[in-house]
Amino acid sequence: MATIFGSGIRRREDPRLITGLATYTDDVALPGLAYAAFLRSPYAHARITKIDTSAAKAAPGVVAVYTAADLEGKTGTVPCAWNPPNCDLKVPAHPILASDKVRYAGDAVALVVAETRAQARDAIDLIDVDYDPLGAEVDPEKAAQPGAPVFHDDVPGNIGFTWSCGGGDAAAEFERAEVKVKLRIVQQRLLPTAIEPRSAVASYNKGTGQLQLWVTSQNPHIHRFLCSLMLKLPEHRIRVVAPEVGGGFGSKIPAYPDEAAVSFASMQLGRPVKWTEDRSENYKCTIHGRDHVEYVEMCGMKDGRITGIRSTVYAGLGAYASTAGPGIPTILHGLVYSGAYEIPHIAVTVHGVYTSGTPIDAYRGAGRPEAAYLVERLVDTFARAAGKDPAAVRHLNFIPKEKFPHTVATGVTYDSGDYGPALDKALALIDYEGFRRRQAEARTQGKYLGIGIGSYIEICGLGPSQVAGAVGFGAGLYDSAIVRVYPTGVVRVYIGASPHGQGEETTFAQVVAQEFGIPVENIEIVHGDTETTPQGWGTYGSRTTAVCGSAVKIAAQRVKEKARKIAAHLLEASEDDLEWTGTAWQVKGVPGTAKSFGDLALAANVAWNLPAGVEPGLEANAFFDPSNFVYPFGTHVCTVEVDGETGEVHIERYVAVDDCGPHINPVIVQGQIHGGVIQGIGEALQEIAVYDDSGQLLSGTMMDYAVPKASQMPHVETDYTVTPSPVNPLGVKGCGEAGTIVSAAAVVNAVVDALAPLGITHIDKPLTPARVWAAIQAAKGGAR
Amino acid sequence: MIPATFEYIRAGSLAQALALLGSHEDAKVIAGGHSLLPVMKFRMAQPGTLIDIARVPELHGIDRHQGDLRIGAATTYRALLQSRLVSEGFPLLHECVEDIGDVQVRNRGTLGGSLAHCDPNSDLPAVMLVLGAKMVCVSAKGTRTVPAAQFFTSAFSSALQDGELLQEIHLPPLPAGAGTCYHTVAQAASGYAMAGAAVVVTKAGGKVTSAKVALTSSGDIGRVVDTSAFVGSDGGDAALAALGAAASALTDATGDLHAPADYRRHLMGVVTRRAAATALSRAK
Amino acid sequence: MKRPVTLQVNGAARTVEVEPRALLVHVLRDELHLTGTHVGCDTSQCGACTVLIDGHAVKSCTTLAVQAEGSAITTIEGLGSPDALHPLQQAFWDKHGLQCGFCTPGVIMTATDLLERNPDPSDEEIRHALEGNYCRCTGYVNIVAAVKAAAATLRAARAAA
């Protein structure tokens, strides 16, 4: 029994998922259900001069057609919930349906509600809209230049904010340093591509005034909060349910205009309305990730010691400031420029720029992969310039373990860490020395073999609420749990977080099973429904286990303490004389006195004989607000062979050694790493959202956006070290994003290493065959 | 994603299919539907009528016929892959089909459907060209046989006339001892070739005695490389390089977001050279 | 114009009135309430909609219901149930072959087709067979392990029979 915590048991959510019996949002069927479809702008930036919906309204099966005029005064706008301080953030209005102007290709112009999916789709073609096209610019650096088209009248120059952070004196250090390197890095737009598209089913009862909204959400409580603003409906009239959610990767954090429009329709019509996006709609309208143009520099000494890093970053916001958009290139990016290293001098400047592209928000890792990528690319570039081995440079600059907790130059305090062993383990697993020998030999034969290292830290387990407030995040970052014990000793746990594939129905049951000494089968984890679960802030930022899991543990401990009181009473003993056997309270050293958890559950719930002052029932709640973020870390190493003729990159091996503290369920942790790594490899090698000059998304379907396939991806070898975090009672650090943080850097470092004999120092990801070939051609031309 | 409305008629026989084709002007023929339905879902194609020929018995079957291999146009890729007549007699076709689309596409997609679609980025036209395939086209007036070289007229346009269907594909036997290879480098998303080459070669006494080379994604459908200099050579590095250069020279595809024009041209040379080298190594 | 279409769905004859343009996936989900089959794309790429038609894995978003008239359709619901899991379902559970589960039914249906054709596939063959099924969660590592495990189970069952 004592080993359930830390055991790789099978997931408890799986039986319904592998048999088709799970309910995702689009599976929700209701009597009288109508279907909605959006008419979306074909232009990136245009003035709307006419909308005529009369033909659509007259079409078969059409129930209603709404445009901005119908919403006027009845709804709010789409809020931005992250306003970093001291950066003069400008948040222009984001209407639910576009009124005067459209600002990206996909901006919603009208909503059709009809009796069937097909009729709604048919009617879209009957809406007549005249547009007066205006200039487009999707590149954030170009959009920030004078003369670029202006997308919002109240944001002249398109600069939404200029934010900086740092510490020490980077300017002076760069003067003084012996070795200096710089790179221009483009962190391309990515399409999150949860395989389940977004969907919303709104059902408004005019009699009760209650809106029930099933929505593909990572955070139903945030959705309730933001929908109340968009719909001007008080929160207690809104029930948000995130049923089964088919992946999010950040893209299901934001509140979108779509669920507000669908809810508005239901409120107007008094009948349920369903909308589910197509994939091509998803690619246009669901948030995108990354989108930075970065000028970055690193400096240090000839002995390999890194002393400074500085940057100027143009971070695309897209057409509007999405829910968490402005916080990602700032707080979640700039604050982690120190990486795993002691770098005394740091200066970061980030310009958040409005463009005519789809809004940018959190995509797996959100800001931290961008930081890890630029830091790790710089470390390799610096090591080469200093004539040092990249592994040795990392070792030399790691923050030593005895320094934790450690405050880095950007001002954040790392909770715990021991970075050297993870690097050593990864190098041993991949046989670093052996590979270097093999590489040297291959080079004599004209073959391009390379090895890439990425060492990372990330800031996650978001986070203390006080810090959330200080950094302008418009929400709390605690989480919550109610542990309710039924008379027969079975348990339901209601949690504020909202897992959607991460397996917390299993891991949290393991936490509770460990506390109570009962089988996991006797425990059920309930999530995703604002009506039944306590206020929480959702599943993102690798926070669910660190924050909500801690709340679960604390609530369970409170239950256990109450059970102890009752046991002491029943045994006529002092509480201090009792001991927990693992499954029961008993008088110390007297096994015959054991009161099992089940006995005490019954006693508490029937309340026939309770101690004075003890209330009936056996349940407890807890709100856990951590004292700090957690900082998982690790090192990934990969080896590649580059085909010098075709530019194709073949990953030979990929090794990930991560430290996310103790593993509650090691199999689940490993699965999180696998998926994260492959997303990072996709980013490194093949994923990119491409727009044309007029702002049309060219990679608008899966025919052109290269989601990694099984046949393209390597096996991922994993190992780990364990360094507990002191900031939560489980000691855990979060593993959901870990795999993605540094994997793109490891792969690109490997390819650049392979091509180093040609003098290649950098290639922007994704390293498609065409790009790699072009880089080789340019290098060969340059050498001539 | 829902297509616009249309009328649907399933043909039970070849005669019925041809009659329907004659009487429905805005009709499109559907077999597996894996080229047509995706564009219909995006409403880029809105035919008034679909004539389903998937179950027309005369369009199925793989057998030997007058020395050729005869393949019914509605034969699925899956059936091709499972046919020993194909894998043993035409390993080139097997090799090509193995990588078309994915399992699900191969289970539904048909040889004739793909060929009639004439997508210049499709793998099969090049293979048909080097195999010297003959296309049997049928209409109410009867049948005619069109060599592959004349069948693929231009991108998305075949020699099929109004009221005509592709009924069978006939493949003459490979020359004795021939080595074959189909080699592509695919774009990562769709799996379509950025460049591809199909090769059939024979050799004797250290010399190349015959060679046929055709290209995929070269800019137009049905491009065949002039192999006159390659034939008679030793098939060594220099000869292969020259063959690759000829393939590059023949490639004028415009760039797209996966393969800029210069890269595609270069890549065509590489895949052609590699395909030819592999084919030579397989020749006996 | 709607017309009756009869399909053998998970062993039972089902007749539905549908327009010719109705996609098989929509008929399964909206008319027959078999919502285990999902839609993840619109270009026949992702494979979330994979079902078996007469034993062959097919993307039901690229198949009209009328095209399937008279065919035997097997969906994930017909493969096995929680109290009688198919060896593939069991293996996906045992090997942690899924996370969010959205792609899983389609992956399992394609794997069914694979193991029918190839009872002992290598890792590479499994990865090739699953290139038409996108998973964004697992990185495919445990999916490959699950299919291998299921193959072993099925082989053992066959040997014992």
C-alpha cells in the first residue's frame, strides 16, 4: 500500500477513452439543438462597407443570423486578462463580431444558426459582405517599423507595449567581455493543433436565466469569469462545463469571441446552439504560438564563463491581445533568460507588436521555450567562439546546487536544482565521447553528423497568486480541492484544475490513496464543471499537480486529522496516543484497536457518536497557494545526420533527462515528456505557419502544416534525476511542458553542429530540407 | 466541412455508368473519392451529380491479359499492394503505391481515380510512363487504348473525352533483368513529393542497355527524361550526375512554401540520380 | 433530397435517411450517436475519424454514407467495451498509449487493420502504418509499444486456438 505514490499504475480515465464512451464537447446532444457557423473574413485587414444577411435569413432551416449590429449594447468585448505592469500596454477593443473593420483573415463577421450543420454551412455562402481591403503585415518586426499599416486607431505604430527586465549592467559587461556572440533568431509562428478542434454548446434557459456552456476549455472557471464579462451575465448565472477535452497545449486557455457569440445566440433564441470549428477554421482562428523576431547577444570570458546576455525582441501579438497574450513574451519569457546558468548581467527588451495575423497566445511552454531556445543557441555559439566544448561550458556555468534557492539577475528565485547530474546522465546515455569520435571519422568521409545539447530550466507550477497580481495576471494562481468521504469509505475529490489528458484522475487518486490507505478504485476525481468544483484556475503552465495536487494532499490530510479526532473519541484515547498504520488509526502499539478509514467514514457520516465540537460528515477543502514557482530542469541531447544533398535531417537518437521532482506516476510523467519532446522536434524540423504578403495563411490545413507523424519521429529515450521542490507539500515540479522547453534547441544545435565544418553558425527553424539545403548552398558559396 | 448538395447515383454496370455519364452534363465520377471529396468539402468543386463507379464489376480485377498485366481502373491501392502479380511482376508499382497517402487512403483510393485526376504531384503518372502503361478508355462508342505518354496531357487534364471513362490499365512486362526504383523526397505535411523519379533500367556487360526515367512534381505532368546519353554509359557517377542534371533541367515547377523553385530543381537531380543508382543495383 | 441508406453498423443493420452529401462520420455521430469516432481535420489527414469498412480502415470524413451503403462498418464502440476490451484497447490502456484520447479510437481502428495484415509488425512498420493518424499528446512512443503488445497478445491467442 505504501507504494501507490510513485507507482506507474494504469490510468483510470482510459476505459471510457479507449471504447468511445467519453463525451467531448461536440458529442453533447440536447433536445432542440441548433447548429451555428461563422462567416469569417477572407481579408487580413479591411474595412467592412456592407453586410447583407437577408438571403441567408431566408435560406432553408436558418433560425437566425447575427452581426455586430445585433450584439450592440448587449455584449461586452473580448477581454485581455494579462496586463504586465510598467510597459504601457495598449489593449484595443476586440469585438465579438467585427463591426467596422476586420483585422485578420478569419475574424468573425456573422453567425448563422440553423436547424442542421449543413444548413448553417450553406447559409454562410448567402451572406453578402463588401470589404475595402487595407494593408496587411504579419511580421512583427516589420509591423513595428514606421510606414507599416496601422491596425488599431488607438495603437499608432502597432507597438502594444515595450517591456524590459534584467539585472547587473549588461552594457558595461558587453564592453568589458572577451568573447561576444550575436544571433538574429526567428521563432516562427506555430499552430497548436490540439487534435480536437474547439467547440461550444450553449444552452440558455430563459425561465431560470441560467446559461450552461459546454466548451473545449483548459480552465472552466476562467471561462466562466471571462464569459460573464463578454455576455454581461453574472457569474452565478453561468455554468461552464469542460467535458472531455481533446488536447489543448495552451490553445484552449483563452476565452474566444466564438463561445460568446454562440452563447449570445442561445440567449436570444432560448434553445441550445452548438458550434464546432473545422480544422481550417481552427488554423485561422484558434490562437497561434511563438512568433518572435529576436536580436540576441551573449558575452563572457575566454575560459568559457558566461557573463552577460541581452536582447531586443519583436513579439507578435497578432490582431488582438488574446487572454494571456501579453504575459507570454514578457513574464514567461524575459524572466528566464538566465537559464540554468549564473549570468550576472542581463538586459531584455521586448516590443509587443500588433500585426494582421491570428492572435498569439500560450502554446506549450509559452515564452519559456523561446527563452530556452535563444539561450541554448547562444551558449553553443558562445562555446564555439571561445573554443570550448559546449558540454563543458554548460557545466562551468551551471548554478551550483549549494546555491539554491537562488535569485538570478532577472530577479526570480529558483526553488531547487542540481543541474550537473542531469547533463552527465544525458551525455553518458548518448555516449558523448563515442559520438564525437564517430563524428570526426564521418567528417573525413564527407558525412554530416552532429550532436546537440539543450540544458534548461523552466518557470512553472504557476504560481503564487500574489506574484500573479504583481505581474498583472488578471486571475489567482492558487488551486483548490474538496475531499468528500462517503459513508462506505469511498471518496470523491472535486478539484479546481481541469486536466485534459495529463492523467490527474489517476495521479490525484494516488495521492489520496496514499493518504488514506485505500485502493485507488475507491477514489474518484471530479473536474471540469464550475457547478460542482471549487474555484480554481485551470490546467496550464505545468501547474496542476504542483498546485492543485498539493491542495488535494492538504485536504486529504485535513480529512485524516478529523478522522483521528473521531478515532480518539471512539477509542477513548488521546489523539496524541494514536498512530496511523497506513490504513487505520490505532492506539500506539495496540493493533487490536485499529479504526480503519472505512470505520471512521461511517462513524463521521452517521454522526451517532462524535466528539464534542466535531461536526458530522467527513470532508475537507483546501486552497493551496504556493510560496513560489517551481523550476524543473534537465538536459536533452540528440544526434543527427544531415543529408548534405537533400537537406534532410535524420534524428539518430534523442535522449531526455528531466528533473521534475518526485514522480507520483512515473509512466504518466514519461508520457508527458515523450509528447513534449515530439512537439519540440516538430517545431525544430517542420512546423511553421506561413502567411503570404496579403496576410493569407498559406499553411491553413494539415496538407501544408506539418504536424509530426509517427513515421517521421524518433523514439524518445527518457531518464530522470529527482530534486524535490521545497515550495509544495508533494515536492513536485511539473512535467507537462518540460519536454517542449529545450527540445527544439537540442535539435537545432545538433544540426548546426553537423554543419559546422561548412562554417554554418545558425539556421532558423524549422529546419526543413529546403532551408537546410539553402544554408549549405550559401555556406559553400561563401567559402568559394 | 460539408459539401454542397448534389445528386448521387451508383452505377451497377459499365453500361449504366456510361449511360449516366452521357445524360448528366454536370456529373463527376467518383470511385474512392479521395481526390474529389476533399475539394468538395471545401466547396471548391460543386458537381451537380456524382456517379459512383466503385462497384462497377468491369472496373475491378488484376489479371494477365495478352501478356500484359491488366488492372481495373477502380482497383484500390490496397488491392494492388496485396497482388503478387504486381509485387513480383512490377515491383516499381508496388514500391510507389506503398507510400501513397496512408493506410486509410490506400484502402479507398483507386489507381484509375488517381490517374484520371492527372495531379502533376501525384506519384503514379511517372511510374506509368516508365512502365509504358496503356490506358483503356471506354465510352458508349467503344474502347480505345491510349499510351501513358499521351494520356497525361497537362496538369489536371487527361486524354479522356466527355462521356469517357478510364476502364483498365495495361502494363507490358518489364524487360528481362530490369531494375526499377521510385524515389521521392516528400514534403512533411501532405506527403506529396517535392521531387520524385521513376526509373526502369537494364544493363549488360557493364553498360546501361536501356533506361526510362520520368518525374513527379516537375512542374507539369508526364515529364520524361532524355536518357539517350545514359544508355550505353557505364552507369557510374558521372553518367548518373549527367542524368540528374537532365532531370533538373527539365524541372520548372514554381516554388511553394515547402520547396522553392531552385531547391526543387536541385532535388529533382538528386532523387533522379539516386533512383537510377538504386535501379541499376537492382538490375540483373 | 434525403434517401434511406442501410449500413451494418457494429453488427446490426441500421437504416438512416440522409442526404447524399452526408459524410459517413456525421451519420455515425449525429444520426446513430456513435460519438467515439471523431473529426480532427478536413483534408483527410489526421485519421481521428477512422472506422473499418468491411474490415478495412477508412477515413469516415472522406467517405459519403451513400458510398458505404450495404457495407459493414465497425467503430470503436463495436471493437470492444470496458468489460470486454479488444486486445488493442487493452494494450493501449496497459502501455499508456493515450493521453487526451481524442485520436485514440482512430489509431486503434487503423492498428486493427494493420494487425490483420501483419501480425508481427516492427516498430518501423507500425509507425508507417500509423502515418495517417496524428497524435499530438503521446509523441507516438507508447502507441508503438501498445500496438506491439497487442500484436503479441493476438499472436498468442491465435497460437492457442
